[in-house]
Amino acid sequence: MNTPPQSANIAPGPFWALLSPIGRMGREPYWLCFALVWVIIGIAVRLWLISVPELPSPETVTPGDFMGSNPLLPFLFFALQWFELALVIKRLQDIGHSGFWALLIFVPFLNLIMVLFLGFVPSQAEPNRHGPLPNSYWRKS
């Protein structure tokens, strides 16, 4: 196996995984990060459900009721949306495509298809313009 050049970061940390759209991400950390995001969403929904006096039916609940129940929820979901966008961008770059395609995650139903598709497509084995290996990125000289 070839050793990556010195201008590469081949050991980025967890903040890179969730916050940065730069670089490449393999399938395993992609799924682990998405599991974390879904657990956080589940906790937020659970806290909301135990805070309402009576359980609303799916037909009567609105996103405004949910978001209005706690003033921090919009900020939480904005942050989680950024995490999802960063993960999808890095995964697209890992398979050799432009991160621009990540905008499709804002289209309902395509979001789920894209997240699942990217979770099963294998990484490019060779270096590409986004990084030398999966879970890495090029450093500027």
C-alpha cells in the first residue's frame, strides 16, 4: 500500500467528521455519525412527547407545534441538518462525485434514498482530488 504524501491528513477527528464538508469519508464512520444524529433526533422527539399534556395524533400535529414547544429545537435541527450535509458531501467526494449533489438531501424522499445509497456504495480505492484515502483530506501547502 502506498503511503500518503505529507500534505494529507489521514487521521481527522470527530469534529471534522460532523462539521467539515472537506475531504473523504468511508462507509463505517458515515453510518456511525448518522447513528449519532438519529439518536439525538430521537432524544429530542422523546423529550417533546413527554412534555405535551396529551399525545397528539399524527394528523393533528404540525411542525410548528413541535418546534414551538422548545425554543432550542430549531437551533438543534439546524445543527443536525449541517451535520447531515457535511456527512453526505464527504461521502459523495469519497466515491468521486461533486459535493454539489448533496443539495438533494433537502428534497423529501430523495433524502432517504440518497443517505441509504451513499451508505452502501464502496469508496474509491485510489486517491482523488478530495483526499488520498477514505477518512482523509488534502492539506493546503
